[in-house]
Amino acid sequence: MTDKITIFGYGSLMNLDFLCKTVPNVTDITPVILQNHIRIFETASTTRFDKDNTPAAVLNITEHNEAKINGVCFHVEQDYFDELLEREKAYELREVIVETCDTGEKMKAFVFVDKMKQKQNFLFDEKTQIDYLNICLEGARQFGEEFYRMFLESTHINNKKLIEINEIKHLL
């Protein structure tokens, strides 16, 4: 039997089509909540750049008391874990405890957290940036309206919630 690793995805890894391209044999996808964190567009992408070679801002999580974010947990077999690590090379793995959305059952999972600390502003007028945002939005929508709403409320650009940002309201 192959060992499986539980991963908590909170951005593009919530998008099932996108996830399955990297991890074709992904199993046990479960909507979950991570307490005391916010999700923020602040990490300089290592794979998404605008026409001037400026990196797009991709998602990261940071600790924030009395806040919570949603995401999904899934299992990855060791065979595909290395590919996932390569894809997520701007991040390091940390262990967290998440709770399932339906029963509140707690489980351990690994999450990718920015290790490079090179902050990047959100590029509101760049197609590459908006494409990444749409991948994340579509991923959140796949788990229902309540899940999607929580994503909008718990995701930040600078000091504002995604749902409050006029420049992207047409996308929501």
C-alpha cells in the first residue's frame, strides 16, 4: 500500500480541474475550515508573470486570531507528492489541524505557506493575475454557495476583504 499525505488547499488547489492536472490520482476531497488564519494575495508567483515579467500575487495564509478560512483537504500518494512540491516551490509545508465543514471532525493536514517572504501587490489590470483569481473563485464555487461566500469573506487583498474590492466586483 502506498502512503498517502493529507494536504490542505486554500487557493488554486481547491479548483478540482486544476488540482487533477497536478495530482491525477487525488482522493478523499473534503471541504474543511482552518481556524485563526486569513487568506491573502501577497506571495510573488514563481510561474505567473505579466508582460513585463512582474510576478502575479498568489495566495498565502497568515495567522489571525478569531478569523477562519475554508479550503479542501485531499490525499496525495507519495508518487505525485514530489510533483506537487515542485509546483508549490514558493511555499514550505506546515502541519495544521483543520475541521471538516459537515461534522467538525478534526484532522491533521499539511499546508503550503509562503517561504520566500517576497511580497507582491495584486496586479488589478493584468490578465495573468485575473486568470489566477478566477481559478480560485471557480474552485470555491465548486463546493456550493455558502463555501463560495466564505471564500470571498476570508480572502484579502491588502487590508480589504475580496468581497469589498470595487476593482474586481464584476468578477464575483
